[in-house]
Amino acid sequence: MPRINGVSFHDDPSIESFCRAVRDTGFDSLELSRAPFYNKLTTRGTREWFSDWAKSLGLSLHGFDCWVNVSPYNKFDETIDGFAAAIEFTDHLNLGMIISHDPWADDNGDRSPVECMKINVDLFRRVADMCAEKNIRFVIEPHPDTLTIDNQWAIEFIDRVAEDHPADPGEPCKVGIVYDCCHYALGQPDTYVDSIVTLGHRIGHFHVCDGDQETYALHLPLGDGKVDLDGTIKAMKSIGYNGPMTNDLFSCPLPEEGARRNVERVREIECELGLA
């Protein structure tokens, strides 16, 4: 069941044309994005209506890339409120998983990594607890300009946040990291494949994509960039990865064409990893 994420098409303001474009490219599962879904599906009734309509298209829904404004230093309570609303959205649509990120470098400012760790563990533990109450998995997506792109910091952070939420036997972690090929290949140009083994069981979601290792967040069709995809898949197999996988084409200038070119390779990777 090849899945693509909503941020690949988020410039399309129409939910209907958005979803039809996803189906027309050959994908049959969608990871929802904040725009246009969260912004337009504002009540439980409209969310359930959309869910039924998506099913009628043959489109399954899994995961919500919530894009909550993460500001634990200056707007802690507002950040919690933003996550609470995102969790409600995820619960209403039975999406099963929320994707977020730790603060951007500009938000961290001149605070030390140790200081950032303390505040962010406090914040994200609360969010993890809120997710657990609704049986929702919670994953953090490192970017080149977040502290989680550093493996040592990320491992301590995730282990502390996930402390009260261990994985069930044979199941992916309940609190973990998103491994996005584009972000890791840019943020760790020499070690991004090795980092898969280093992070191991903490990887709770996989954004399969390509990138040029130069341009921030430019997610390219598979094979168009410089990412060692074969090495990445081999490393994922070596850790026994068994979580969800989504194709990411955020910032791709031709997302529909890219998706059409990607879909068969995404199916192959699902089979290679035993996720099909």
C-alpha cells in the first residue's frame, strides 16, 4: 500500500483535487498535512465526512504531520494547546500517528544543548502522555537545523521522552524518530546511512525520498538526487525496521510527476523491507 505525504501537495488548497491527484499518481494511502486538511476540517463531523469520502476513492489515511509551532521556551502552554488540538484531529480521523519536530535553531537561540534538552524533554513527555491516552504513536522528525540531527542528543532525548511508553513486543516504537533521507543526507552528509544502525529501534517512521545534499528540504524523486538509497534500504533491513513508510516530495517543483515516477519503486521498497 504505497503512501505519500500530504506536504508533497500542500500548495493545492482543494482537498478534493489534492486527494484525486494522489490517487491518479498510483498511491493509495495518504499521510495528512496541516494544509489544507487541518485548516479546513474543523469539526468532528467534517472530519468523519472526509474520512468516508477518502475511503470511497480507495484512499487510506495514516499519520498527521501536524506542523505545530513548537516554542517551549516562550510559549510552552500555547505549544501544549497546539498539540492537544492536533491529537484531537488525529483521533477523530483515526490516523494513528502524529509527526512533529523539535525547535528550530533560531528558537533555541543561544541556549546550550543541555538547557534545551531539559525543557524539550518536559514538553515532549507531556505530549507523549497525551498521545498515549488516545493510543496514538508520536514521532519526531529531525531536520538539519534541529538538535535531533545530532545522534547523541537525539538518542538521549528520545529515550527520556519514551521512558514511560515502551514498545509492545514485535511492534514499532510508540515514541520515536522519523528517518527522512533528504534531511539526514544534508544534515549528516558522511554518516547518514550509518546513523540508521546507530538509531536502531528508535526509528519509528521512514520518509523515503531523495535529495541533492545541498538544498534544504528539497525532496526529489527517487533516483534524481545523491542519496544512497540502496545503502539506506540495506541499513533499514539490518535493524529489522517494521514501522510505516511514506514517500516525501515536499518542495519538489513537480510533485505529481515525481509521484508517478516514484510509486512503483516505493512498492518495491515496501516488499524489500517486508512492509507490503
